[in-house]
Amino acid sequence: MSSVKDEARKLIERLPSEATWDDVMYELYVKKKLAQALKAADEGRVIAHDKVRASFLAE
């Protein structure tokens, strides 16, 4: 498993040369949120799509 530092380096290397600090921060933010979501899914901390949809339709 790669460390966070290694993953950040890989992410930055994939960005174009003209990337801004905002671009870097956005990519890191998205990477973090996706990692959190995958962890939640692995741990079963998710709600089925049909249940979410039903809760919106009930309002």
C-alpha cells in the first residue's frame, strides 16, 4: 500500500505543468473524499440508493 505522501506525489505528477495551487488543492480534496467514501463503503456505512430516493420522494 502506498503512503499518502506517495499518492500525493503521483497525483501532482499527473497534473499539467500549468496547474495552479487551486488545481492541486482540488485534486487532493477529491482524492481524500473518494478514499473516505470507499472506506465507508467497505465498512458498510452506506445507505442503499432506493432508500435515499424514497426519503426524498416522501418529503
